[in-house]
Amino acid sequence: MRANTSGETVNLTFPGESAEYRAARDRLLQQEIELRRAMEAVAAARRALPPGGAVPEDYIFQGTGQDGGPTDVRLSELFAPGRDSLVIYSFMFPRDAGDRRPGPHGGQTGLLKLEEGPCPSCTALLDQLDGAAEHAGQRLNLAIVAKSPLERLLAFAEERGWRRLRMLSSTGNAYNRNYHGETADGAQRPMLNVFHRDGDTIRHFWASELFDAPTDPGQDPRHVGTIEPLFNLFDFTRTGRPGDWEEQLAY
């Protein structure tokens, strides 16, 4: 017996479960309720952040124009009317130099040297975001940025079947470096940055800084973990998220 949001008690059991299971599950449910409260408290604290730094320049990216050809796209032009939030994910394309997972088996991307190709983990996340992009686009602006030539990005997007993600090349600007999507020695990093348009000023709002924060033993950074269905699905299972498994470009 436990109370729902209206204060009424409800019974919930499943076929064949033991009293021991139900008691343990009810205790776990209380932990899940506390986790939900903690997640909302963190989200509220995030929303209450003071104004972030103004963007130092109107970065110019390479994107696709209405005619399908390449065109310059300014950061300010990524904001659609009525949508003042902009989410930019830094796609590691090229991948980390030490990543030896296999590259694509075919297509134009498969012809690239391994170290010039896309990161499989970033690719797995973008597979998931492509499905969410149309829904998210009702409330925010979403763009994927990579320090790779536009033609490579578009070719891989087509090979991957991405139809909703806005792909941009940052080869001609310092966006990645300034917003921690690139290290001092040029290695690409998977930073998620959020910007907010405040009148005529665009300000940085939030970044997935958890990527660089210390982790407890056995944990990965989980800096975008709350938006990634894959590993959250694993967490619902008896075996949990695997510690010795990584996403691949093909299985």
C-alpha cells in the first residue's frame, strides 16, 4: 500500500512476486521518488542561473542553404523566431585519436582514415537525437557542430539516415575551442552547450561540464546522460549499464 499524489493509497503487484520482492520494490520506489525530486531541484537551479557570458562573436559556420548548396550560417541565424534557446552538440568528427573502434563499413565515410572518421559514441547519441529533433524543435533550436568539412558531415548524415538534424561545420571558426568542444592540442570533445537569446544579446546559458568533473569508481562522465535513452534503458535491467561495452557504428 502506498500513496499517490492525491494522498490516496494504491495497490500495485505483479504475478508471482514474493512479499520480499514487494517490500524491496517499495523501498526502491521511495528512492526513485527522491531521485525525481532531486532531478527537478537540479533543473530548477539550472533555470535560475544568473545571466551567462555574452557570446564574443557571431560565429560563422558552414551549413546547407535553401538550394541545398553550402552557405555561411551565423550563430545568430540559428535562432528561429519565437524560440530563444539554442542547443549545440559538438560532434567528435574527427574522433578521438586513441579510439580504435571500427569505422563505417562502406559509403564515402568508410573511405576516410580511421582517425578522420566519426566517433561511434557521438554517432549513437545523434541516432537518438535525430528521432527527437522534430519534437524538440517545437520549443528550441538544435544544431550539431563538427570540426570536419561540411561535405563529410552531410555524406555521413545521409549514410546514417539522419533526416532532422541540422549539421554545421566549424572548420572556419573558433567556436569549438572557445566552448570546450576542443582541447588546446586540437582534440575534439563532445560538449553540449546551450545559449539563450536575450533581446539583441546572445548569452551562454549552460554546458555539460560534468564531462570534465571527477567521477566515482566505475562511473563514466554521464554529462549528457539524462537525454540519452540507450544507457538509461540499460539502467532499468538486472545487469545494468555495461562497464565493458561501447557503442559501435555497426553490430
